[in-house]
Amino acid sequence: MRREPPQRLGDYGPLFFPAGMLTLFFVVPFATMIAVSFFQREQGGFYTPAFVLDNYARFLSLFFGKVLGFSLFLAVAVAIACVAVGVPFTYLLARSARKTQIAWLVALLSILSLSEVMIGFAWSTLFSRTAGITNLFVWLGLMSQAQALTPSFGAVMTAMTYQAFPYTVLVLYPALVRLDPTLAEAARTLGASPVKAFFTVVVPALRNTILATLIMVFIFALGSYLLPQLLGRPQHWTLSVLITDQAIYQSNMPFAAAMAVFLVLVSLALVGLAVYAGRQKEAK
Amino acid sequence: MTVLRRLLFFVVGLFLALPLIVVAGVSINQRQTLAFPPQGFSLAWYGQIFTNPEWRNALVASLALAATSALLALLIALPLAWFLWRRLAPWANIFQLLGVAPFTLPPVITALGLLTFWATTGLYGQAWTAAISHGIFFVTLPLVTLSLGFSAIDRSLVEAAATMGADDRTIFRTVVLPLILPYIVSGYAFAFVLSLNEYIVAYMTVGFTMETLPIKIFNALRYGYTPTMASVTVLFLVIAAVVFGLVARLGDLPKLLGALSEDK
Amino acid sequence: MSGLILEHVTKQFGTFTAVNDVNLSVADGSFVCLLGPSGCGKTTLMRMIAGLDLPTGGSIRLSGADITQVPTHKRDLGMVFQSLALFPHLTVGENIAYSLRIRGADKDAQKKRVDELLAMIHLPGFADRSVSKLSGGQRQRVAIARALAISPKLFLLDEPLSALDAKLREAMQVELRQLQQRLGITTIVVTHDQREAMTMADTVVVMNGGEIRQAAAPVDIYRRPADSFVADFIGQTNLLPFETDSAGRAAVLGTSIEGFAPFAGPAKGMLSVRPEDVQLVPAGNGSIPAQVTFVRDLGGTIETFVEAGGQQVIAVSSPRNRPEVHVGQTVGIKLDPATSVVLSK
């Protein structure tokens, strides 16, 4: 079957419903949000059409700068942690027996789909005083008394890594499965140990994939909004939390929208970078 | 290498399993306390999900939302993926991009966009708006699986059917649809499971009028602890594992996730 | 008018001309092979006959009716694809019955026809098997049976045997030809394998650069190639430049040859001489002087490579007339005007 350009109006038929739905319920809401970001906020949670830059001007505050800085820092830290463990893990997974791969993939998908609320709840339990991991440490004699490990930065970081790790593996998986296995074998015949072959051949060959994955995981981590709330203190709140907070609890839609637009721009720039990194990989 | 592999797999496995083991443990506590190892044994907290009207309503709402929104996502993705595969129309890729965007961007953005939209149109809070919101938000999943499924169809099969006398409609019914069916099922399954677990879009669109299970857990967390949260978490984990296990059994999971097919 | 008639058929993809002004008529019941190197336009030509591609110029008529623009599914053809294109979600029987099923034939008629076809391809009782469980040769036969289910007017095969190993391919060639003769069905096969074309076809159509270079019976293609491309593409040949002087005497490789005057008056051209028609003789006596550079003894045949007038010439002989030569020896070449073909280009 040769693909042909649509000839008659009827050929466009299948496109009507998807195009209409995506336009009406994604493009229009998106545009609405952008519009609202320029609106004037009124007292009592309302806003009136206008074109003001006040909402964007608020970015210039120290508070906002801190939140943005922390969000970016947290996302970078999570991305690095996930990729550092994810690359060797996925490499070994891709070279495992098929049955092993399937079992891991099912497990990873299940955890990936697990609600952020539930992940937050699970870690708050594990980090709690009464049912937490410290009880195990006490039993092992490592600690004298069980204690709560939340709220803390470590808890937020751990749970977000937990949430992003399956995503990291699934992003890396296609590239690593397709990686030519003779590459590492060739390095072995030239005298490199398996570990050395991994770091001197596999990692450099995957440089662009790793970079693209870092960016993807970074964006994924930027989207985390519940874990900082459930496991951290207010100073651990991220931009996503702030947007939700402004929209729902402070009823300041224009400001929330402005922050969301800003987040979109940051994400799009990074997606572009990731795509570019991916292209570089293909061009090689 | 084998030792290293086992060690890494063990550490990663432990890290991934530990919180779930603890949650499973606290879900069978006899009394309403947060304790691990569990004190006593009781499945009452699982029973709660179905007998306590609040939890049961949340479960029903979640299942209904997941079932309808996954169906909607599929109905959007199937014709789009088919069109992109069948026709040469590079400009139509913009819709592919639109379909993938909600899932790639931080979810709070889609959530906020839909919130402003539903608020502006005056429809905010209606249950069905959540179904549409999730349908759009998760359209990526069937779109990706179906695009993959279509690209896996050897185009000469379609040509062969045409030489044997089948017109476009017959070809779709007798050749394309049967071959794409596993991808339809897995696309639906992915969207279903993720919708079941989704929090922020649901919360921002219908959070004040309807409680899905994730919303219910979050709300409950604010008033303290009840082991039902743990039993719901375990239930959802089991649902996800069963669904993805079935997808793996039905189709080729490694291929679906981007590996080369085994027989190539 | 019966048979398949192509007139001025042309296919352009953008600025690239895949098939250029092809005229061909295929008689009812005959077996035609479209032969040529990859990219010569043979597959595109077949796809136009099938309606999978539409010509940008010219017309195609089948049994008198113009089918140039008729959609594929209304042409009542049978076609075997290079990939075979067996439906993986259907059993062997369902694959074969497909064209009957979509035409609304009743279940019993379908079953009867499937059994008939399975018997014809020597795979009785295979109806319920999965196609993925078949061997290469079995898949091949199923694809053929499926294409023949409706007894089509035209049977098309695109590189049908290319996936098979050499031995099986040769056996299938014979089988396919016998089947075609028994059914008397008009058949067109696309192939790049000249042995395959020679084995099966009534008419071999040699294509290159989107054009038909020659369409003739296999033996004529071999014995009387129309141009140097055909001569070189079909089997092995020696292409030797020659000149005739004003007296009409011809000189090949710098040696004038007696009794050989293809043109009156001065002219230049090429001579195609098959290796088995090159005779090695002792030097002198009017023969073309040559030097032996290599001898290849293949058991069944012996190929002697010689250099004459700065060009390599190959002579093939049977073990019975083994030439007693060794590398470096000076010998003579004799050409028989009767078996040498004069080519203008």
C-alpha cells in the first residue's frame, strides 16, 4: 500500500473527531490559560479580562526566585540520581533473559502508574516513627530509638527518585535494547573488563541518549506536586505545588496561569533540547 | 558481571519494593494503628473499600472515570493513528504532537488549562468534564501504542487484500483491525490504569464535587491515618500488575516498549 | 482483443521516470517474465498492472476492457508478493479462502475450494495450521494457492521465489511452470534471476532504465540479444569491438576475419560471442592471437581466460574437448560468424 495524500474530502473523515477534540479540549484550554495569565485579578477569586503584566512581574520577587531555584535544583538532583542508577540497570536489564525483562517491565509499569498520592503515602509510612524503617534499624541495633524521617528534604528526594526511576528505565529501554551487543564484546576482546567496557564503550556511545533522558526525567520531576507537599516542609515546595496552591487555595488564577505559562516555556525549551540531542544521536 | 547484575537488581528491587511491603503490611493490621510489622491479621481494611460507602463511592467513581476516559482517549487516538499511517499528510502530524503534548508537559499545566477552560465555560464541576479531561490527558498512551501497531503492519498485507478483491472498508475490517487489536487493548489498558491513579487533573476539574480514590486518599490523609488507604494502594497496585501482566501475555511487551521484535 | 495489452505505459515519481513508454502485449495463457536489474522498473510495471500504482501515462487493457484506472480490488487478479504477505492472524485455510469470503461465497463452497487448492499444492489437511508454523516452501505454496482461489484472469508474481534457498527455488520454478501450463492461466512474473526467467517463461521481457530492451522467447533472448545490455545481462558473453573497412572486411580485436562481413561499407560495432562459441586453436592460420591468463576448471565445464588485443575473452569448453593449454601460452581464437551476434550499440 502506497501512502497517498488525501484526495477527496471524505479522505479527511477520520481526522475530524480527533482534530476537533484535541483542538477544543487541549488547544482552546491552553489558549484560555495563556489569556488568563494576562488578566487582572479581582478580590474574592475573580478575574477580569485585561492585558496586564502584573502576574509575570511577580516572578521578580525573591520568594518566587527561591521556589523556582529549588524546583530546578530538585528536578536536576532527581534526574541525575535516576539516570546514574538507571543506565547501568537498564543496560543489564536489556541483556537479561526475556522472561526477566518482562517481569521487570510489568513491575516498573505498575509502579510508574501508581498514583502520586499512594507513593507519597507509602513513603510517609516507611519514614514514619511507628511503622517506618527506623524500627528495623533499632531492631538491628543501629539506632537506639525509632524516629520519623519526614518531613525532610531527604524524604522528598527519595520519594521523587522512586517515582521517576521507572520512567527513567522505560525511556532508556528502547535505546539500550537496540544497542549493538557486539560493541561491548569487541571491547572485551580488546582486553577491557566488563565494567571497563561499559564505561569506555557503552556510556560514550549512549552520550546523547543519556543527555536526552536526563532532560526527560528532569521535566517529569518538575511535574511532581504532591510529594513535596506530603513529605516536605513548605520550603521544599516546587513550582507545581505553588501553581496548584495559587489556583485552588489562593484563588489567584491569573498568577497561577502565568506561572504555568512560564513552566511550559521552560519545559518546551527542554523538550526541544532533548529532541535535538536525540537527533544528534540518529545523525551519528 | 553476573554478580554485579544480581547485586544491582537486588538493590533496585529492594528500593522499589520496600515502601510497598510496608504498605501491604500496615494494610492487614488488626486495629486502626499505623504499625509495622503488622499487629494481628485482618482483611477488614480491604472489606472497607467495598462496604464503607465513602470508599465504595470513590472506587466506583474512579472505575467509571477510568473506563470512560480511556474509551474516549482510544476513540480520539484510533482514527488519528490510522489516518497518519494510511495517508501522506505531513501537516497532520501537528495533531500527533498535540496528542503527545499533555503527557510530556508537567501535568499541572494541562490541569490548570482545563480548570480555566471549564471555569470559563461555566461547566466546572460536572462529572463528565473529568472524563473528557482525562481522555485528552491520556490520549498519548493509545496514540503511541497504536502508531507503533500500525507501523508494525506490513503494507503488502493491505495490498494483498486489495488484489484479492477487498475494498478499503473491507481491508480495515478483515486485515487492519485484527492486526491492530492487541495494540488497541494495550492502549486502552495503559490509559485505564493511569486514569485510575491520576490525581491532579481530576482534582482540579472535579475535585470539589466528586471524589476519585486518589483524591479520597489525599483528603483522608489530611485528617489522619486509616489503614484503608493502605489496602486501596495494594488493590491498585494489584490491578496495575494484573493489567500489565495481561498486556504482556496478550502482546509483546518489550516490543511495545520499544524493543525490536524477537523474531527479527 | 484478448490478453493483456500495455500501450505507452509511463510512470513518473516526481522528476524520476520509473517506467518509460512501455508497449507490451501478453497473449492469453502465456507465461511472461519481467527481467532486469533492481531499479529497472519491472516491479513498478507489475504494480501498475495490478492497480497498486496508477500510470501517469498510457493505457492498460485486459480482455479488451480498459482497466488503467480500475481500482485493484475490482480487477479480479491473483498476486503473490515478494514478502508473500500471508495474513498472520488467519490460518492457512482462512488465508486461501479470503478472496472467496469477502465475495460472500458460502462456507461449504469455500471449504471445498480450499481443499481443492491444498491438494493442488500438495499440502492436503493443512487448512487449520497457523501460517507462522509453515516452512518457507510451504508458505510459498500457500501464497500461490491463495492467489489462485478465484481462478483469476491474470496471475501476477513479484519476485515470488527470492526468499527460498537455491535448490528449493529451482524445484519451485519447475513446479510453478507446470502448474501454469495445467491451468492455462495468463501469468506474469517479476524476477531479477535470469535462470528463473529462462526456466519458466514463454516470453522474457528484459528491462533496463524503465524501458523494455527486448521481449522474446528465452532461446531468442540468449541467441539473438537485441543489444549489448541484453547480451551481457542474459548469461555470460564476450563483447568484442569490430570495424569494417570500405571493402566490407571485418576486423575483430585487430585481426581481420574471413567470411565475415556484417555491413557493406565502413562501420563500427560490437560482437557478442557466447563463451561456448569461442574456439581455442593453435596460434596463426588466420586466428586472432591471444595469450592464456587463467584456467578455471569447474569440473563440468572448463573456462579459459585469454587476453587478445588488450581485452579479456572467455572460452568455455566441456571436459571432453579439454583444451591442452597452460597460463602464459600463446594460442589463437576462432569465431564462428554463424553464432556471433552483431550489435550496433
